[in-house]
Amino acid sequence: MKRALPVLILLACLAVIAPAGAQNAAVYAPATGDAAVDRHLADINDYAARYPAAFADEMSRYYAVPRAYVEAMQQQPDWTAGDIFIACALAQIVGQPCRAVVREWSRDHEGGWKAVAVRLQAEPGSPQYRRLRSALEATYRRWDRPQP
């Protein structure tokens, strides 16, 4: 009985912690103003968690972001792969370096990515935003991954 008590306490703690962790993963809400883009960004988080090197390669090769910068961003607790993707894809579309969009998000992200895109003059429905959606589709083709 004395041996079983610590095991039971550990299992009880894990039962409380595990659902909380699962809920945190489910609450990712980039708030782009486009439900399809939001789904893609959440799926990119899953992909990059399994294939971080492939994600870094994609960003470096097709979005002109130094691989070391992507890898450093992947280590930041406040940044997800989906956020890195949209920051760097938006940057490319509006002709700015990814670091500039990262700074813009870090400065003020009240209102989510939609507000940042509006400030960059790439709001949902604009030609620039359509290019973002095309970039997502191209990335998924390269990954040979089904659209979410």
C-alpha cells in the first residue's frame, strides 16, 4: 500500500495536467479574418512539431528567411510555426523583411494577424491576401500534404 500511494498521486497529477495541455494546443487562434487560413496555420503548427527541419527549409528556401532566423524563432515560446509562416509570407508579399513583420506583430498584435495584415495593407480580400492564400496552397503542394 505504501508503494501504491505515490504512484496513485502521480497518476492523479498527470490526469489533471494532460487535459490542460491538450486544451492549450486547441486554443491556437491566429485571428486572420479568414477561417481557411486559420485552419492552415493551426495545421502548420502540427506539421512543424513533427518536421521542424522541413518547416525551416520551406521558410528559408521559398520565403527568403535565413534558416538560422527560423530556427531561432521556433525556440521562442511566444511564437508558433503558424505565426512564423504568416509573418514571413506576409513580409514577402508586401516587400518587407520577415523581421519587420515580426517586430510589427511583437509591437502590437491586438486584433490578431488580421489587424497586422491591415496595417501592412494586405487585408483579407485584397490582392495581397489572395497571394498569401496561394502561398499556403503552394507550400502544401511542396509538402505533399492535404489541405486542412
